[in-house]
Amino acid sequence: YAAVSRQLHFTEKMPGPPLESKILGHVEETMCPPEDMPTMVSARFKEYGSLLRIWIGGFPLVFIEEGKYAEVLFTSECTEIKPEFYRLLHGWLGLGLLTSSGPLWQQRRKLTNPAFHFSILNDFCEVFISNTLTLIDQLRQNPDGTFVNVMTQMKLVALDNICGKASAMLMTRMSKPWLWNELLFFLSPTGRKHWRDLSTIFEVTDMAIESRRHMRENKDNHLRWGSEEFDGSQKMAFLDLLLEACEKNSVSLLDEDLRDEVSTFMFGGQHTTSGSMGYTLFLLGNHPEIQEKCHQELDDIFQGSNRKPTVGDLQKMNYLEQVIKESLRLFPGIPLLGREVAEDLQVGDYTVPKGTVLILSVYSLHRDPKVFPDPDKFDPDHFSPEKSAGRHPYAYVPFAPGPRNCPGQKFALMEVKVVLSYILRNFQLESEHELEDLKISFALVIRPQKDLNVKFTRRNP
Ligand code: HEM
């Protein structure tokens, strides 16, 4: 009670909608369906400014949308804790890297960090290329001139659909406070459906772990990673790092822990990346002049050859990189980032008391007209070297800065570049809908409300 009154004391001073009931708080925000969330959040910031508080079920939430506030959030040592609402993901991601906090998170982060070393990334380039060639073959099977939903097409494995549903469930659950209780949730029809989706996900993750374990046990099966012998290599993908740690007993990892981490990487690595590719294709499909500049850049690099890209080629795709960054600005994979404040924290003129949840709306931050003039326009020049120079370092944070940033960001950028450059070398894109007509929802990831249909017409590289 003392902690709640203290939070009330400090947060009452902040701008925000009037508090009619301290118990229920701002129920309309809680009950807001995911598709109304972007409008609701923007309207609140417009009304109260770039720092505001709301109360939900007796707890304050402080929303922020400006680079200077984001800087405080991500540079403070007391903001490594994931808020209570991440608990709603525990049934799926358990206490994996994304959802855990404290010493457990520190240990796992340290353990998996080497999996993102640049030498590992370079090895992955080949994997991306071979998957993309399959995708290009699939796209070629669509007759020229038919529209394809790019979000479905970019989901390179069917499982991603289920991951999408499981993540959307988090928002549905957040909008129905009676489903926050685990027992009530799992007794409800929505909860039972969620469990069925999760068991499919778990079947696949368990299979992946088992088959990798089996491969490791049969070292004579010529299993190689990159160019080095598998068991003598320092270059290991993340699952190998975890399995090796289990074999050497250097950390204690139960089968459930392995499953949590595999699910976390599957969710973190797949859904966000396929989303970024889908939005970028859609945006290029309704901006022919920008698409033409990408074609030009790629034609200059490949000179009419259909050879595979090298890591060096990818580094030369500067304009395509600007396009990808701009697409992540407009549609950041994770639109809202939450952190619990472990100590009182001074944010601007206000003290955010210990235990309060701070939520950065990355979506609103990235559309700040003071930083990105004409913020709703798709303009890759926002990321030209000249325009990027001197920009507030926390004005653009699609991968979240600070100690809990995305470990897979380089991996993701490389994957997106490989896939998009291949598609652009082979096809001309045309989107069915205009950018202005695109409505999005805030699930755990950002989702389009309608299919993003794009026409792929073959072109000669
Ligand atoms: C365009 C693609 C991606 C975007 C936009 C993205 C974005 C993010 C963001 C914003 C966070 C912070 C989440 C939070 O604090 O709640 C995060 C965390 C994370 N991401 Fe990514 N991500 C992408 C791709 C990837 C990939 C490819 C992987 C793995 C291969 C990955 C693995 C993770 C993990 C494990 C975390 C949790 C890190 C921690 O809490 O220590 N992500 N990502």
C-alpha cells in the first residue's frame, strides 16, 4: 500500500487524463483493442505532451515519446527489468532472454552473445542466400501481374503464422484484465486456443533441439559449421552454444530452459524480420521512383550478372540500407517498449517512482516532426549521411538501445538485405494499396490490419 501511495503521489503531478477511480484507473485504455491502440496513443500524446501517465488497475504507466526521455530510459542502470506484463508471455517464451530479468538474464545474455559475432554472421550469409533462392523460385511461380500478400510470402516458415497469433494474444489478453489471471485465462476458450498454438510451437522447438543434439552426438556425420570442424570451433550458432554449455555443465540448463531460449530466438528473430521485409516491399511497391534508385544501385553492383551476393556486395548497398532503415522508422517491429524502474528516476521535470512502468512509444518517437520533417512520408533520404549527422542518438531506436538491446540487429539487417536485394534484382514491384490507406495494430509486434498485396513482375537483372 505504501509503495502504491508513493507512486500515486509522484505520478499525480504528471500530465495525463483525470483519475476518476483509483482502483479501475483508465479502463478505456486497458480495454482498447489492438487496432485502436496507435490512434489512442497518438491522441493522448497530442493532448498531454510527450510524457504522460495513466493508471491501470491501481498501477501507474508512464508513456514517453521523445528522444531526450528515451535517452534517460535506456542509459539508466535501473531500467533493465522487464515489466510485469511480460509475464503474460511466460506461457510461451518462459524465462528466455526477452522476458527474464536480473542474474538469470545476465547469465543467458553472456552465454548467447558470441552467437552474434560478425564471423558467424558472414557464415549465415550463405544460409540466407540459399533460402532466398527458394523464395525467388516460389515468387516466379506466381503468374506476372497477380497480387501476392507480402506478409504471408515473407513468412518463410509456416510456423511464423502461429507465432504471430501467439503474440497477438498478448494484446488481446492485455485488453481484458480478467484474463490476466493465469487460471481464468487457461479456462477461457481464448486461453485453450492459445495453448493449442503453443503446443504446435513447442513440438517444433523440441524437434529442433533434439535433432541438433543428435547431430552433435554423431560427430562422424561430417557436420561442419562455416569452414571449421564443428566440435573444435569457436564459431557457434546460438543453439550450439547452449547445447555445449549443457554438455560441459558450465551452466545449468534444463530442457525447458533450452525450449524457452529457442522459442525466444524464433519469435525475436523471425517475426520482426519478416515484418520488416514485408513493409519494405509494400513501401517500394508504391514508390516507383525510390524503387528505381534501388534497381540502379543493384544494377551498378551486379552489372547484369545473376551471381550470388558477397558480404562485400551487401556493404555497398547503401541506398537499400537507407530504405530498410526508413521502413523500420515508419513500422518499427516492436512499437512499444516497456521497462520497470528499479529506483526513482528523474525524467525531464518529473520523478518516476521506483516500481513504475515506463513505456516508450517507438512508433511515436519515430514520427516526431521536429526530427523527421513530414514524418508520415516514406523518404529514405531521412537516413542520408548528411541528414543523419547530428541527429539525437535516441531519436531512432528500432532495435532498442542500452543493455537490453536486440542482439540480432546485425543478423536481421543482413538477412533483410540479402532477401530484398535478390527480390529487387529479379522483380518490379507494385502495391495494391496506398501508404495512406494502410492501418496498423499494436500487437507485441506491429501488424497491418489488411493484406499487404504486392504485384511481382519479372525484370532482367
Ligand atoms: C528487423 C528485425 C528485428 C527487430 C526490429 C528487432 C527488435 C528488437 C527490439 C526492439 C528488442 C527489445 C525488446 C524489448 O525490450 O522488449 C529486441 C530484443 C531481442 N531480439 Fe530483436 N529484433 C529483430 C531481429 C532479431 C533477430 C534476427 C534476433 C535473433 C536471431 C533477435 C533476437 C532478440 C532477442 C533474443 C531479444 C531480447 C534481448 C534481451 O532482452 O536481452 N531479434 N529486438
